[in-house]
Amino acid sequence: MKSKILKLILILIGIFLIYFTRTNFSEHNLKKTISACLLAQKGTSESFDIEKAKKYCEEKIRK
């Protein structure tokens, strides 16, 4: 009985940790992806406007 309770507690802690990391690091990954997109836009565009490029990248990535 004691080992079943311990396993249940460990599983619940694991689920909480997975949820916590997913919510915290998803925003970080999104920022990094947008930065990479902006860098690519800057390298390929002759007339680079950062606001237009940022808006374009955010729309494409979130889609």
C-alpha cells in the first residue's frame, strides 16, 4: 500500500514538472524562433523594416 502511494505521488510530481516546463519554456522558444526569422528576413531583404518583418514573422510562426 505504501509503495502504491509513493508511485502515485511521484507520477503527480512528474506531471506537474512537465506542465511547468512546457508553460515556461514555450515562450522562450517562440522568442528565439522569431529572432531567427528576423535575421533571415534581414539577410534576404534589400529594404529591411524591422516592424514589418517582426509582424510578418509573428503571423507566420503562430499560424
